[in-house]
Amino acid sequence: MADITVNQAHERMESAQIVDVREDSEVAQGRIPGSLHIPLGQLGVRMGELDRQRPVIAVCRSGNRSGFATTLLVSAGYTCDNMAGGMLAWQSAGLPTV
């Protein structure tokens, strides 16, 4: 488990699964293209939706909740990194959202 930058996350978009653990109202304000939305409170019961063979990048608003999600996923056997700074940093860097 590691914290990665938004630029590193952007570079890995094709090879990694991006899991957005924010709440519905936050995701409605924009999300990373191709990301899978699983609110943190549902992650325990929905992590089976993820491919264990592909690395995961966890994302939230600022990087705190996604850090917790990363810990959960790693303990369940996934390869997962936390995107430091979250969507605030992603949007500040001018990276794409949908």
C-alpha cells in the first residue's frame, strides 16, 4: 500500500481499477472517467465487484477515506494504492472528470 500522486494515478488509468469511495452527492459533482463508485460504507460487501488480478487505486475527496479503503482492500488480498489529495488534488491539477 502506498500513497500515489494524481499524476501517477492518471498514468495508471488504463491498467488499474479506480474505486471512488465517496458518497453519492460527492460523486455527482464529478468523478474520474471509468471509475467504479463504491461508497466506503458498502466496500466490505461490494469488493467482490473488483478484479483481484488488476491493481486498484482508491479515491475519495481528500485522501483520508480512500486511505482507509486501501487498508481494507490490501487486508482482503487486493493490490491497492491510495490517491493522495483525492478529487480535490485531481481537479486542481486539471485532470479529466465526468
